[in-house]
Amino acid sequence: MSRTAITEKNQAVHRHLRLGWILLLVFLSLGIILETLHAFKVDLYMNTENKTRRLLWTLAHAHGTLLAIIHLVFAATLRILPRENPKLQSSGSRCLTAASILMPAGFFLGGVSFYGGDPGLGTILLPIGAILLLMAVLRTVIAMKDLDRPADSEEKGKQQASP
């Protein structure tokens, strides 16, 4: 492995660790805000006409928190893979990051304005985020095959093939 590849892998690990902890802080804070709105029976949140808002904002909090934890697990997965995986570090990473923005934002925006109990237009972000999340998970699953091979087995194969 070259020093550049190791640096890129470490940068990806650090990026997802940082993002995971930041998202966890944001969405746990949102959960505290929602609990406070509930505790003080704020009409914006607790009024029976706002049942849709309450559900969607709770889903935004839950999905955001879960996605924050997935970033931390993704960083750990990148760290334990024995070899560099540029596809996982680039497209898998970008898909996970985009999903972490789109899904909670879709739930939250869907609850900002809603129509007769139906979520608002913000929910259009949800299927896009869900597909991106599936793509990130699929990339990660494919990269897991590297766990079956030691890091230097590929290098040994290259050395034996060269005259």
C-alpha cells in the first residue's frame, strides 16, 4: 500500500467519525427539543391537528440518530478492512453522507407544512435518501469480501508474478 492510499483511507475514517458524532449531537439535541415541546404541551407539536407533524419530526429524530450511528460503524468498517477500497471510500461514503442529510430532512420538512394529515412535499427527499442508503450498504457488503483475504496476499501474488 502506498502512503497516499493509507492517508485516503484514514481521511475517510476520520470524516465519518467526525460526521457521525456531529450528527449524533444534532439529532439527540432534536430529540431533547421534541421532548421539551411535549413536556410543555406546545400546540405547534401537541395539538391533535398536528399529529402528522409530531410523527414526522419524531421520525426525523430517530432516522437521524440511527444514521449517525451508521456513520460510526461505517468508519469502524473502513478501519478494519485489510485493503484500500476506493469505491467504498468514495461512492459508498458519498451515498451514506447524502442519505444522512436527505432522509431526516425529508421527514422534518414533511412535518413543517402538511395538508389534511398528509405529509408535505419535503417527503420527496425520502426515497432518494433511501436509495442512496441502500447503495452505501450494498457497497459495504461487497467490500466485506476483503475480510476473507489478508492485506498482503495481493502484494505477494504480484511479487510472484513479476520476473
